[in-house]
Amino acid sequence: MDWFEIKNWLELSTGLDRDSLHIYAGVGVQLFVALILRRSLASPVPWLFVVVAALANEYYDYMGLPESFGDAPKFFDEAVSDVWNTLLLPSLFLVIARFWPTWLTGKANTGGETEKLEEAIPPS
């Protein structure tokens, strides 16, 4: 089974279109690499793996084009759309985790405020 057959099987078995699969693949690769390498999403390493995977996928798609396809501008537009779909959410995760980590967790990074709050509340 080659890469095109795997992608077709995924599309048919999940009922998702290829654009949606690109989105899920980007997030999945980022989370998987972060887990395996024990890196935070604030690290650019998992995001770089997504970039490499997206570009490798598009290169493989380009190399698998039949000679009769002949519509390079259309392929380029689709490749840009695929890379955009693959990288959008991982890029947002990277930026949020790096610059606003408390935005999603709701936890303050400053330990001083927590300590002051604990001192102000008497034990019951």
C-alpha cells in the first residue's frame, strides 16, 4: 500500500475530506512529537516536525503526479492550501504556549501571588 492509497483509505474510512485530515494530522504530529520527545508545545521542536511532515507530504504528492496532469499552478495552489491547513493550529498552539501559557490553563506563573493568597486565608 503506497502513501496515496493510505490517504485515500483514511479519507474513505473516516468520512473526512483531505483538508480536515491535514488539520488533524498537523495537530496529531505536534502532540505526538511533544509527547515522545518530552517537550512542551512552547518548544519549536514539535512544530518543526509538523513543518517537515507537511513539506514532505507535498513533495511526495508532487513527485506522484502523473505526467499528464500538467496543471502546475493548480497543484501549487492546492499545496499551499494543504500546508496552510496543516500548520495553522500547530502554529497557534506554539504561539499561545510560548507567549501566553496561562491563557488556556488559567494558572498564574508568579508563585508570589499564590503564596500571599494562602497566607491571607486562615486554615479552618
